Amino acid sequence: MSRHLVSTYGVRHLILTSRRGRAAGGVAELCAELEALGVSVTVGACDVADRAAVAELLAGIPAEHPLTAVIPRRRRPRRRRHLLAHTPSGWTACCGPRSTPRGTCTS
């Protein structure tokens, strides 16, 4: 998804999050690849089910590069359609009970 955002949409600043952050497999290689393309990459360890952790992550976003999109990614292969193609019920099925069709946290 990160490569697609960079190559298709020209995204220049990314925040990648997972529960393991930089310890997640393949992150170092992905960051090196994206940085070689001129992308600024920040990696954070954050459990998105934890409101306080998400608030802390969001508070660290620099004002000169404000948050403009959130692209959730799950490892579940059952609903791998492009997220923009989801209906509200499909969004909920894809992203689980912690999100609404607008992507706001409900837990």
C-alpha cells in the first residue's frame, strides 16, 4: 500500500504504524526503499485499539505535514478490496468493530 500511495498519488510523507513498530518484519527494507524515492517515513509502534496511544501518535504529527488520510491495513485476506470501493457496511466488515464508515474509533 505504501509503495502504491507514493507511486500513484505522489505521497511524500508517511507514518507507518503497527503494534511492533520498527521491530515488524520488513519495515527496515520498506523504509529504505521509500526513503530512496525521497519519501519521509516515520514508523511508530501503536495499538490502534488504545485511544491514548493513538492520541499520542497523532500529537506527534508535525504541523508542516498535517494528517490528510488514514489508510487502515489488515492482514485478513478475506476483504482485500481497495478501501475506497467499500460501502459503509463493507468498511465495517473490513476494518472491524472499532471503526465506523467514517473511520472514527468507537471503542
